[in-house]
Amino acid sequence: SIVMFNTKSKNLHFAHFDIAGFSYWEGCMVMNQLKIGDEVQLVREENNKFDPYAVAIMFDGYKLGYIPRTNNEQFCALMDQGHSNIFEARIQRITPDSHMEHQVSVIVYLKKA
């Protein structure tokens, strides 16, 4: 993937993706509250029986879904080593007319040291 800088903050682009499982969790309960640029929290779920590398995406106490399996191993490795605080995750795109699994996209930056 391409590494890009956000010129204003100098945070390093790490990943971007559509939220996996958005239609199965609580995204519909807060869809009208979400705005582009809103910060979301990444929460490691070590005991997830379906995916040992599961990282949930939370907004205001609601689970929106997960980082997709194709992206989550790198996050998991860093988080399991105690580096959860290096990520800044924000809503990047909202397309309510898209399929439920492609309605909300997140961008993740590595915070500037």
C-alpha cells in the first residue's frame, strides 16, 4: 500500500477500509450521527471466537463493526505489543445509498511521535 502524509498533522496514513459487519452490529443506530472526520476507537477483541485477530470499531459506545480480516493482522500485532495508542481512526466516507457493508469507510493514521 502507499504511505501518504496528512500535510496538516504529519500523521502517517496506515490503512483505509470499509467497516466489516456494519449491517450486523449497531451502525444503523448511530448512522445519522456519523460525520466525515469523526474519530472512532479501535478495540482489540482477543477472545473473539470467529476471528483471533478481531479489532472492533467503536463510536460513542456503539460497535459499528470490525476492521476487515484482510487488514486486521497488522493492527492486531501492534495492539498486542501494547501500541494501541499509536492509531488515530476517523470516518473517511459515508455513502448511505451503497450496500450496507460499504456504507462507512474508515481511515487510520499512525500518530506523529
